[in-house]
Amino acid sequence: MARSKFLGIAYDYWHFILAVVVTALFFVVFYKILGQPGVGMPIGWRFFISVLLGMVFSHHLQSYNEAIQAIDKTVELKYGSWYRFQENSRRDWRLFYKGLLLSPMVCGVIALFI
């Protein structure tokens, strides 16, 4: 079965990309919120909590995506068999976790500029 692509990138690799992007987006939002004058949170804690919350949101979106695919009635038609879906899901999760491990470094670079 040929892998499908979106914008020239295989769907599997989007799990890596979106893990980094979603974590970074939520990081920026929470970093700004926790940096408000009334909050008074030290910068180290502000960074740590913002990255952690971004990673939690990213993980929840990935879990939701895999759950929706798993309960789809046509999953066996799309992947050929349930076993192939499970193989694809394992690959998706591996790429997602690689992106999740990279995301704190990306957030650190972003924190230098905001």
C-alpha cells in the first residue's frame, strides 16, 4: 500500500511535525499567559510549565487522532487489515514521540525571542 502525502510530505511524518508545531504554539500561549504582571512566576518555572502544558495538549491531540482512526468502521478497508493499521499506528507514535522529544529545544529557542 503506497503512503499518502500532503504538501509533498508523507502522512506519517506529519505526526513528527505537528508534535513540534502544536507544542510550540501552546508553549507561546502559556508562556505569555504565565508572564502576565499579576502572575509573578519565575522564568524557569514559567518555561517548564509552558512546555509541559504544550506537550500535554499535543499528546492529547495525537491520542484523539489515533482513537478516531481505530474506531473508524472502514479502518480495514483503508489499511488492508487491522494488523497493518496497528503497524501504522506504532510508526505514527514513534515519530510523534521523536517530535515530542525535540519540542522542548524548539520552545527554548522560541523563548529567546519572545
